[in-house]
Amino acid sequence: MWDLCMGCISAFPAPRGVDVCCVRHPLLAGIPAEVVEHSLSLLLVPVSHRCPASLRQRGWGKWERAVGDCCRCSPWCGSSADRGIPVPPQLGRGPSAFIPAEEILQEGIESGRRQLLIEAFVSGGRVDNITMVMGLHPQYLSSFWKTQYLLLRMDGPLPYHKRHYIAIMAAARHQCTYLVGLHMGEFLQAGGNPAWLQGLHCAPQKLRNLNEINKLLAHRPWLITKEHIEALLKTGEHSWSLAELVQALVLLTHYHSLASFVFGCGINPEAGQDGGHGCRPPSPHSDGSPTAEDGTGCSGGRDAVREVEALMERMQLLRDSQREEEGVTQEEMATRFELEKTESLLVAPSDGPDRALQSGVLCFVEDPEFGYKDFTRRGEQAPPTFRAQDYTWEDHGFSLINRLYPDVGQLLDEKFQVVYNLTYNTIAMHCGVDTSMLRRAIWNYVHCVFGIRYDDYDYGEVNQLLERSLKVYIKTVACYPEKTTKRMYAQFWRHFKHSEKVHVNLLLLEARLQAALLYALRAVTRYMT
């Protein structure tokens, strides 16, 4: 966790026992005072031993120049060892177990990204590892941060501590100890009852009633019906209002999807999380797989280079065929979707052994055996395919959320648009490339494994553009992220940059979130009509 020492924000009252200087530092110039004050109230740890001195050791020269002077102004700004405080070694070598730290903690990072990290600190009291990795794509990080800030910090139907408890419930479905630990701390900071953290059985019945829809949203959202919505809204002592429920649904889908990002990018635990430096990683990354340097990030040898060239050729062939080919019939489009959906049954992680739930997470999970089940299996009656045109985000979901939970619909829409259109026009070592076809294939494949079909999309493109190792990775991260391994991350797109693989994870996060939201909001709409 990249916390700045309290001397940097000394214009406002410091936490108990912290002696700080009395001059507001220019690092925070231009940031409203009330935001800084609010961030102080949300710090998870009173003072981190990781003051700017540790940032200097990591080569953050620009941060050093901005805040270096304050390291001499407070007795709390020295090293923990100097103060006689034992500091255990860190678990990871940086924000991610999959990505070399030097690729994330770059010296001389661009000013736009640096400013985002500063804003992340003052709004949340920290620059956590998720933010550091997402910061490889500053445009997306800005949109993500605004949305998450609104969900957790701004006015809404739900009390702040209950929002964090819902985040815990959502993250626990995927065994994401990183997010569970983070929001346990936030829950207490927001005034939550510590007894609730003993497990779901100690929480109020109203929150416990979310368990069923939490379970379905996390693993099989196509099973959600208006009856699930009705059961939560029915008049009674533990009933939900419609506005409360919509906020809860957004929180649940947000944290299910964020758990996918945590596992997909191998996010390391934070030093200041509950459990300290010794807390377990979010997933067992060490699986005998090659290191990140061995398997990813502009490496992989001649075979990996040939894979890139082959992908470029397939993309060009598809463009040429689209120009020459007459329109494909709707029947053929539907057939290709069913074929892709059926083939997805064969795509599953083979080297990800089942993980035993840790006791710290298990207490927040009921029916732990319930998990993702392929949308269509041979010999079983499948639910009808969700035709995207029948209930779209743009025409239905967006307006419903905005009506019941103002502003969040706009921010979600912006986030979807940013990640779907995000491009640097590069593929591995090639520049000036139109990547829209590839981004659309990834997005639509995620929706395909959740049973959503676009009538105007040719699913034959998915097979042309997404190699099997990438499909395995996508389905694992989207459907059972806790089974993601470093080997899976290393085996797809071996000659691509790590930032490009993070981009894939951002597409997965948002495509999964939108898919689950569409199922949930459709059920709400049917209840209302």
C-alpha cells in the first residue's frame, strides 16, 4: 500500500498521536479541502511506515521532490526500524505477482497518471495495488475511481458501513481475501459493528437475505428472476426498498467483477491490510509456473513472434472478407453463436486445482459449493439465450439505474464506453493497428459464456481472433477467477506487453459487470411491470 506520511497533509487534524508539521504541502494544491479532510477520516492505518522515504528507495523521484521535505518534519516519518517497530518482509515484489514491479513503478511516470495517483490517495487515503496496476491505463482509472468513489463515499440509500459489508459478501463468493480484508477495515472505519465480521450469521437478517441473489449474480446470473426481486422487496421487518436494492445490486456486481481483476492480474496483498504483511495472497500464484519474466512481456522467442504475425494476418483476412462478403443471414448468425457457446464448454482451466476456502472468507459464504456452471450443457435443459437487443444497457438498464440511483448510471455508462473504446493502436511490436475487432471479440466472448447473444455480431470472428490459451484465461477470470494461475497469464499473448494484458483484464471486468447487471436489471424491470 503506497501511503504518504501524514506530514504531507498537515493542514488538517491528524489521527490520534500523530505529530505533523503545520504547513499544507503543495502536493495537494488544487484539491478541495473537504476532500482531503474526508480522506483523512478514511485511513485504514493511522500512519504507514511507508512514508516518502520508501518511495524514494523505489525510484519515485518526482514524488520525492514533491514531498521530501516533510520527511524531516515529524518523528513519525522516520523508518519503522528507527522507531523500534518490527517490520516483517513484504509478500510480493510489487503490486502484482504476474507483472514485474519495474513496469508498474516506473521512474518519471507521465504527469496525467501521477496526478491520478495523487487524487487516489487523497480520496481514499492510499494508493493501493489495484490502483497501481490500473494506472497503466490512466483514462480508465479515472473513470473507475469516480464510479467507486460514488458507490462507497457519496450519498446513497444505503449506510456507508453496509456498503462495505456488501462488498465483503461479494468478494467472499470468489474467495478474494484481498478485497475481503480491505473492506473489513473500511467497514470498521465507517462505524460498522465488529461482531458482524464474525460471519454472515452475525449480520442483520436484511443483509443475510442478499445471500441468494449474491450467489446467483456471482456464478449464474441467468437464473435471476423477478421472484428473487419480489422476495427482497416484500413488505416486512427486513424488506429492502427498491432504491436500496438497486444500489446493492450495483455493489455486488462491481465487487464480483473487481475480484476477477484482482485474480486476473495477480494483485499482491497490501502491507497495511488486516493481517499485516503476513496476510495471505489473494490467490495461490505459485503453481510451479514460469515467472513473469520467463513467460510474458515481450518474450517467448520466435514462436511468440509468429503468433503475433498470425493474429495480424487473421485480422486483415477478416477485414477483407467483411468488405467482399454479402450480409450473413440471421439464421447463420444464430447458428454461429450456438456453435461458439457449445465450444465454450470445452474451454476450462486444467491446471487450477480446487482451493479450500480460508476460514476468514468461509464465514461470509453460504452454500460454498455453488459455482459457475456452463450456460449450456449437453443433456440438460438450458435457459433461453439472452438476446442483447431485447434488453440493452443503453435503452433499458441505464435509464432504470439512473432513475433509482441518480448519477451512478452515467458513471457506469462512461466506464463501459471508456474501456470498450480504449486503444493505443498497438499490438505487441506493431503500431498503427485498428484493434476494435479484437476488443469486440473479447467483450462478446465474455457475454457469450454468460449466455448473451448479439444478433448483429458474427461469432465466427471469436474463433478466428482468440487463441485457445486466451479463451481459457478469459473464461477462468470471468467465471471462476479464484482458479486463475500465473501459468494461464503467461501462456496467452506471449509477446504482448503487460499493459496490453491488463487491458484485457479491464475488458473482462466491465464485460462481466455489464452481463450480470443486465440479468439483474431485467428481473427488476419485470418485477416493476
